[in-house]
Amino acid sequence: MVGWAQQSHKKPKKPRGQRSVAHKPVGELKSDLARVREQKKKLKQQLRTVRRQASVVLSDIHRVDDHLSSLEDQLSDTGDRLNQSRREQRDTGIELVETTQKLDATREQVRERLKHMYMQGDASLVSALLGVKSVGDIAQRESIFSRIAQKDRQVFDNYRSLKSRVEDHKRRIDG
């Protein structure tokens, strides 16, 4: 068994076919030196080329990162707008249901009023005027008819407004 100390004193083996530098002629050493310098020059050139390529790749990476960040921002904005649109659509749907219910109730009022007006016709005006005993009665009855006409106008206007709102809500939901 050979100890560690004995192994460390051994000379490293030279690869076959190579002589030590001390045994080579000067011309061969100069030739080797020129070859090594040429290899060094080529390696430096390759290193510069690789560094330029690395710089271009890093520039491309930064450009792609910036573009990716921009796309992520756009995606976030689009998601926010989508959520806002969904909320608006939900709210519009709720408003449509409420407005449709109001429209149905108002439509029934309009039907009843039109039915009453058709059935009574001008006869109610004539009967109201025939039963008048004084100018005060005429003024009072005229005031009552005016309030009835004003209320009828409000009911009809409310009906038109609600109908228009229902149509608008439907367009917004469908659009």
C-alpha cells in the first residue's frame, strides 16, 4: 500500500507524443506561440460576437417583457370592463322587471279609464251640467273635471314613459 505522501511526489505523466517545452526547438515554440495567439484572437472575436448576441437577446427579452406587461394591463382592464358590463346588465334586468310590473299596473289603469270614458262618453259632462244649480256648482264641477283630466293625463304620460323605459331596457340587455 502506497501512502499519500509517496503519491504526491510522483511526476505527472505527459501525454504521449508531447515533449517538454525545454526539449522543443525555438522555431517550434514560436510556431506554437503564434498558433496560441491566433486561437486567443479567434476566441476573443467569438466572445465579442456572443456578447453582442447576448445583448440583442436581452434587448428582445426586455421588449417582450414590456409587451407582456402591456397585455396583462389590457387583460386586467378588459376584465374590469366585463365585470362592470355584467353588473350593469344585471341591474338593467332588475330595472326591466320592476318597470314592466309598473307598466302592467299602469296599463290596467289606462284600460279602466278608457273603458269608463267610452262607456260614459259625453253623457257624464251633460249630466253634470244639467244638475247645476248655481255658478258655484259649475265652478266646482269644472274644477273636478279638470282634476280628473289632469289625473288622466298623468296616467297616460306615465304609461308612455314606462313603455319607453321598458323598450330601452330591452335594447340595452339585447345590445
